[in-house]
Amino acid sequence: MTMPIHITDPADPRLDDFRDLTTADRRPDRPGGRGLVIAEGTVVVRRLIASAYPVRALLGVRGRFDELAPDLSDLEAPFYVASADLMARVVGFHLNRGVLATADRIAFPPTAQLLDSVRSVAVLEGVGDHENLGSIFRNAAALGIGAVLLGEGCADPLYRRSVRVSMGTVLLVPFAGLSGSWPAPAELLRSKGFTVTALTPKPSAVTLRQAGLAGRKVAVLLGSEGPGLTDAALESADLQVRIPMAPGVDSLNVATAGAIAFAEIATG
């Protein structure tokens, strides 16, 4: 079982994974980025421990160690215990949740192989906001979507804010990049038996209920906040589908729209 290691020096090099999180971005696509997965709070840390991501270390106050003790029985990663003030000096801000964990990334199967193992998939285009992305993953996990495919312009789902907003569910839903220009991605999806369904507020689109998605393998295309899906993505879809709305309202937040579509697939 992981035992607590008490830390009294904020400069202790064993805490380098957690240092200066307000300025030292850990994404691999940033200068100096290390690509670590960072979980905040007991709920998210528990999901990280239960996931396939290899945990590197944990840092928290003593109360959080005691709370997480049952989850640490098979974990070999160190748990550094420190005061809230010392943690704030290391991290760069006061951490209300009282615990952090870091992990290395893992690789999921290639896109084509991933599609062989699921019956529903969310396909994102231009979703660059980390909070929207985290919310989409949370909705996908809650409503049984098998995987998420990330097209051009999407943010990193393992960025700290995305992991936090998803409540750690981003660690449970497989995802992969979607390469190539439309219509090639749609052709790949169709070759795997998916009905390619694009969400759009266009009045000419059929409603979700009219689309008749029950019992079908479905790929739901979601576009960026504001512009929505590109014309190329819309034209590549088998179906253009809308969510009926009250007069004077023409669109929903992308994560909310996705949740409604996911629920229709799950209950259909």
C-alpha cells in the first residue's frame, strides 16, 4: 500500500510534477511541455487511479490521503503529504480540492481499429475550448458513447482544465485523432457501418426523433461553438439533424447539444 511521505520544503525536487501549474503548461505541444495527465480532487483522482493511465505521484493534505487510503492499496506511486500552504506555494494557487495526482499518457488503438469495438462515436470538429471538451466527454461517458474522435481544430482532452471539467471521465472514454479532409473521415465511418449524423440548427434538417437512430451504429458530428460544423462536414454526412427549439433561440452550447443527441441514441 502507498504510504504517506511528508514534505516540508516547497523546493523539494520530488514535487516537480506539480510545480507552477499556472504558468508551466504540461501539454506536449507547448514549449517545455511534458504531456502529463493532472487530476484534481478526490473524485477525479479516484478515476485516474482506476483508469489505464499509469499514476506517477500524488500530492495532498493529510485528510485527502486518509480519504483516498482504500484506493491506494494496489498503487505503487508515492503520495506526498503537505500543508495546504506548502501545496499552494508549489502549485501556484490555493487548491480547494486538497489533492492532485499526475500520470503518464497512454495510446489508444488507431482510429479504424477503435471503430471496430464501439457502436456509437462522437466526432468533434473545431472544439477548441477545454471546458466544452471536458463537458462533452462527461456527457459521452454518462450516456454510453463508445469513443470520441477529434478532428481538426480540437483542443487536448487531457489538458488539466478539460480533465477537471469532465470530472475525470475523459480518462474512461477512448479517443483518437481523425485525420484527412472531408469526405474521407465520413467514408471511413460508413465503411465501419456507422450512420454519419451531423448536428446543425438548419431548418431543413430533420429532427432527432425523425432521424430514427434506434438500433443503428451512429457517429454524431459536433462542430465548434458559434460557427458549428463546416460546410464540408455537413455535406459529408448521411443525415443532417436538428434539435427543435423555442422561437427566438437558434442554438445550444455544443456540449448540451451533444448530450441531447447522446441521450436520443442511448434511449432509442
